[in-house]
Amino acid sequence: MAGKCPDYINDLSDYLDGGVSPELCAEIEAHLGECRECRIMVDTLRQTVTLCRAGAEEPLPQALENKLKSLLRQRWEKKFSK
């Protein structure tokens, strides 16, 4: 990414949801017209949102859920239990 890319990264989700000002929307769209990397990022984020909205919630197998919770708990305690 180049130049102004970092300025727009935090606003991309709001941009896709239509939650940015018209001025910022125009800036982002102008930037997307010039920046291939940001276009790819926006297209990927858009596809991710579409897939998440279309997907059905699937429960995890109990053993996997337990393992995941245990790992998260261990990392949390390691980081914050000082």
C-alpha cells in the first residue's frame, strides 16, 4: 500500500456499511480508483461480509469448543494475570 492507504484502513468497514460522510466516501472511492491493493482489500472485505451474512451458524463440536476456550483462557491469563 502507498501514501494515504493507512489513513483509510480504519474506515473501510464503515465505508462498506455506508456509515462514512459523503466527503470521506468520495475520498475513499477516489483512492480506490488509483490503488490496486486497497481495491483488493475492499473487495475481500466485501466478500467476507457477504459470506458471513449468508452463512448459517454452525455449532462447534463440544471437544473443539472446550479446547478453544481453554486455549483462550490460558492466553488471557498469561497476558493479563501479572
